[in-house]
Amino acid sequence: MTYGFFDDTRREYIIETPFTPLPWINYLGSNEFFGLISNTGGGYCFYRDAKLRRLTRYRYNNVPRDTGGRMYYIDDGTDIWSPTYLPAKVTLDTYRCRHGLGYTIFESSKNDIVSELTCFVPVEENCEINRLVIKNNSSSERDISVVSAIEFCLWNAADDGTNFQRNYNIGEVEIEDNIIFHKTEYRERRNHYAYYSVNCQTVGFDTDLDTFLGKFNNYESPQAVVNGKSGNTVAHGWSPMGSHRLEYSLSPGDEVEIIFILGYTELPKDEKWDGPAADGVINKNPAKEVINRYNSSESVKSELAALSEHWDKLLGNFIVKSEDEKLDRMVNIWNQYQCMTTFNMSRSASYYESGQGRGMGFRDSCQDLLGFVHMVPRRARERILDIAAIQFENGGAWHQYQPLTKRGNADAGMGFNDDPLWLIACTYAYIAETGDHTILDEPVPFENKEGTEKPLFDHLRASFNYTLNNLGPHKLPLIGRADWNDCLNLNCFSEEPGESFQTCANIESQAESVFIAGMFVLYGKQYAELCSKRGYHDEAAKATEAVEKMSEAVLKHGWDGEWFLRAYDSNGDKVGSKECRDGKIFIEPQGMCVMAGIGVESGHAGKALAAAKEHLTFKYGTCLVAPAYKEYLLNLGEITSYPPGYKENGSVFCHNNPWLSIAETVAGNAEEAFEIYSRICPAYIEDISDIHRTEPYVYSQTIAGQEAPTQGEAKNSWLTGTAAWTFVNVTQYLLGIHPELNGLQIKPCLPDRFDNITIKRVYRGVTYNISFIRSNEKGLWVNGSKIDSDIVPAAPEDSVVTVICRI
Ligand code: GLC
Ligand code: GLC
């Protein structure tokens, strides 16, 4: 069952009912100001940091779900309704929510009054614009009143939801004309405020939530709305909010356009006040400048056009046209859009990440980069340097860092032994995309300590050596607190409820990870290539030797007979083996080891992939582990804390499915590679939106697995490494447009049904127009001539190259 449909021309998903199984959300914002918005107008916005600079309040885990956000009430004389359905919750005559790239539009109508609400953040501005157009489609004159409402968050979202003994005393606002200013804590150390404006004369306003709502009401029927009269209140403490009241008399066919702006202003310390600080009157000029800039119909239109162009540019570097519209819409629109979102948000703010928790993950950020480097190479470069700066001199790394301070986060600790290798992966991907080797010479400190700067290349060397310096009894890498699977905690042994499985006092043990061994082989080869390119031939040779040894160790000690083992635990017992009662086979080492090329020639790889298919794959995807663990096991940690079939304990943990698909391409199995891709690909499973429940235009982190009672139900949509990895999978391995240090390799691996595909790929400033054609004679023709290699030779910047690939 579906709740809407894709409109590929407009690059939108159009939701036709407010009653989606869960809130289906979108993101607004491109640079520093962001908003989350659901298909009923819920959500919130923030400046740069969802925890520390939250503009509007959002109550996670609320009952009912998803109340608050951008609230509008239209009183048409008969009913009071919301163009977003919520909060008024009055059944609309028509309703559509159009989620597009960086904007959301609600088209609704009731009693012959038609509304269109457009929400977006201008590309270069720190504000959200809500344009509300109301039209009288009836044959009589109508008196309409409109009430807006937002609730301010007292900036730090964590304090805002906890420290009430203080919070109820500090809220402050100012009101000038049609602008409401939220200035809590501005009198002391903050040099920023928020404002909420409307571009026409108001007949009333409110800033005090209690008065606005009245006793015992919620947002469904606030007193100020139901009574038809705003309180003109000035908030002193409690919960400051912003509400405007507007009244219109509309003749038949008349329409009115109202522009609301919710913005953020930051000022230099000595310009904070308009007059003496003791008077407490804030300097409103910078806010007014912004408001004046966007207060007209024309400017809103041109900003919307600029936003669309912004996305044309971002998405223009990879465009595929095939006979499969689902493939095209994912590659050209939604997968890239989600990659950009994970770049902006990391794992901070979604409907499942509260914006208050995690900072930027070392491994997460490195992997996210694989999916956006082709869109914004400059920002990818900056990100790599930021990440490398939280590495230790021994190659280990803080597991997370805070985006505002860019400092390692001591709470999350260190010792996740896969982390360092991801730095090689993303740096290699950046250079393969751009050809910019100079990044390797950039001085980067260790642990952000001044004076410790070394060229980025030295950081990669430290990463590589970190694995080699931390080998266990089978010459496999020690796992540390965890590897990619945060929940496989082989050194933890936690018996204390609530304790973090990752950072609790860990025992010192020799637990080893076959997964990290696979990573070492894959990214160790990339490291060796980078060494050679720099002329470090001895080092390259040594690295290659170490990689070969690791491959041997995997085949010798990491092979279980039919598939790759997952690990050795602290006792030296096998994890992910046929000998185990539960947890006999894991997906991660099958994907990673085969991606790395281990056992491809010897036949191990083929067996491992067949086993993954047999034991882990079912109709909704490939599960992380089978059989799922049935009881909590001290020696394995958090993975066994989840009920069978959920999260790391045997759900389809989408992030690692593309590894398996890539592995199938390495083994040359195009059909199964594509099956794995499409089984979890949102556009391909739109029809089961009622089972899947999360948004059908983006990936979710997890889908309930074969042993779960709610098979196929997804959770944690949007902020997942799945976005980047599926983009790598589909563009670089299935479609086979693969950036290498030496140029663009073209090597598709597609099921037989695909023919006549064209791809536009902008790479290192050159536009490649590539066509795939089925043919008996195979090979690559570049500008009409057949070439011997599968790497297209470099061409001058700004040139256009035609490539025919006969497959
Ligand atoms: C979460 C984490 C990621 C980890 C994965 C598997 O998505 O953000 O770092 O690799 O879970 O445990
Ligand atoms: C939990 C989650 C896992 C995530 C981790 C991050 O363990 O199950 O997916 O990676 O938290 O700290």
C-alpha cells in the first residue's frame, strides 16, 4: 500500500494523506540553518548545532506524536483548520504534502478556501521562510482570520527539557510592529536572538504560551484561536512563543500572500544593544535587514528558484537515464539528497536522533563522505582535515567529535579499532574523485594539539600501522571496544543496567575481528597505492606484503568452512561460526572480505556469498546475523541486548547490505548484486509502505529481520551510513562508474535486462557522456576510438568526452 507517489519531474515525493504510518519528514537548509519538517508541519529548526542552538521547541516521544512545529490556524467562518492538518486536526477537503529538495509545500482546502504553504530556508540565509497563500474559491465574500504559532526553545535543547527551575524564570521577548524577538539569555552571555516576523499588519499577537493556550488546552484548540482573540501578551519567563493574528476579507477569487520569517541573528558583542545594556533593548537592525530582503513575493520566488538551481548543480555531476525509473529516481534524486543530508546532519537531528546526543562519529563521517565527495569536494576536503585532527599519534582516534568545537568527545571514548582505517578510505575516495594529492601534504595536528602538526599522509600511515601494531594471537586485528558493529562488545562484560556497552570499563583481552582484517586488506591496498603515487616505493611494497599476510591470516584463521568467521572473543572462542548455538553467521565479514578480494580466486568468496544468501537473506533484505541471539551473553555485549530480529541482533541493518552487493559484483554476480540493492531500496519497496512504515524516499537504518515479529518494519530513517554506501554501490559497482587515482574506470555489472543506459558524469571538471549498449563485441570506445583499458584517459578541464561501453 502507498500513501503518495514520486513526481520525478519536480523531484518531489507527494504525500496524499496526513495519515502516514509515521511522520514522514523532510529537511530544510543548505549551510548553517536547518529545519526538520514532517508531512503535518511538525519539527523544529536550529542554527548549526541541534542541541546548543535550537530555535524552536520539539517534544520528542510526545503523545500524540509529532505535535508542535510550524502551526497555522485558518478560521474561515465555518471551521478552524490547519493547512498542515495538524495541529487543528480538522478533516480537510483536500490535502497534499509535497516534499522536495530543501522545501516542503502543503496544498490544502476546506470550505472552498484554498491554501498553499511553502516552507524553505534560502540557500545563503539563516532563516526559514513560510509563505502562506490563501484563496477564496467560493462565490461569496469571506472573512478569514489566520493565526500562526511557534514555540521557542531556550536555545540549549537539553537544558530546555530538564532544567525547569531555571527555565521558567528566564524567558524574554520583545515585540516591535509585526516582529516577535526571542531574546532569552541575551542579557547575559548570548550574543544571538531569534525572530519571527510576518509581512503585513497584525491585529493581535501572543508570546506567552499559557495565555495563548488557555487552561487545559493543547495546540489542537488554543484559547486565542477558539475565542477569536489574541491576548497581546508579553512573556516573562515560562514558555515564550510567537503568534500573529491576521484578518482578511476576501472577495470571490481573491487571494492573499503572507510571508512569515523565522530567523537567527548573531551580533558582535559591542553591537548587541540598541542603547545602554541596562535598558535591555536589543539591536534589531540585522534582523530587519534580513526580513526586508525576503518580505516580498518576488524575493521569495527568486530564493526558491535559487534553491532549485543549487540542487541542479549538486545533482548534476551524476545523472543516469535507464529504462528503470526507480533506479533513475534513486540515483538522480533521493539517494544523493539523503547523502547530502547525512553530510549536514551526521547522526545529530532526525525524528529518531534527538539532536542532543551524538556528535560527529569518526567512522560515520568518514563513510558519509563517500556519498557526497562528488557533490562538494571542497567541503569533503575540510571534513577530512577536521576528522584527522582528532586522531592520536599512535593512529587510534576519538570515536566522536563535537561539530561546534571540533574537539574529540571524551564521553564516547576511543579504542574502536576500525576507526583509523576509515580515514584511509575517505581520503582515498577524495583523491580518486578530485585528483588532488596536495591534501596529503596538509599539516594536521594529532588530537588537536598545537605543535603536533604532521602532513595528512602521516595520519594515514599512523592509521595503517595502528592495525599492524594491534594484532592478536591469530595475527588478526584486535577489536578494541568494537569495530563497525558498535554492539559487538567483546571486551565489555557489563552487568550494570544502563551502563554504556561501549565505554564501560573494558577488560584487556585479545579479542580479534575478522571484519577489521577485511578492511585492512581493502584499505591497505589503497594505502599502498597512495604510497606508490608519492614515490614511497619501499613503503608501498611493505604495505602490500602486510596486506597479503593479512589475507592469508583471514583464510587460515578467519574461515569457518562455509563462510568467514566474525571474530574471536576474549577467550579465543569463535564468534559467527557453525559451532555457535546462535550467531552462526554474520553479514559484515562476508561483505567486507569479499569486497577486499579475499578468497575470490580460491573459491572461498563464492561460498561465503552463497552462505550469506542462504542463511541471512529473506524478502526484506539481508539480516546482520543468524540465528539471532536469544539471551544476553556477557562475552558478546550489546548485540545480545536487543530482542531477536531488531537492530544489530539480526535485523536487516541496511548499512551493510551494499557491502554484500558490492561483493557480488566483485565475484561477477550481477543478478544477485542488483537483487540485494533493490530489496532494500526505498523506491522499489514503495508498495509496502504500510509494512515498511518509514518514508519511501529515503533509507532507514534498520528493518525488522527474519526472526522479528514485525518483519519488514523499518526504523531510524534518514541518518544512516546506508545512504553513502548504497550510492557507492549503485554508481560505482552496479553502474560501474568508478573513480580511481588514475582516472575514471568504467566497469558496469548489471543484470541482463539492462540495455541502453546513458550516464552523465562530471569528473575532475570533464563531462563524460557515457552509454552502455549490449553487444557481442565488448569494450570501451572513447570519442569514437576503442581503448585497451577500462579507465578513460584524462581530458582537458571543461571538455566533453563521449564514451560508449559495450557490455
Ligand atoms: C550505528 C552507528 C555506526 C555503527 C552502526 C553499527 O549506525 O552510527 O557507527 O557502525 O550503528 O553498529
Ligand atoms: C547503539 C546502537 C548502535 C549505535 C550505537 C551508537 O549501540 O544499537 O546502532 O551504533 O548505539 O553509540
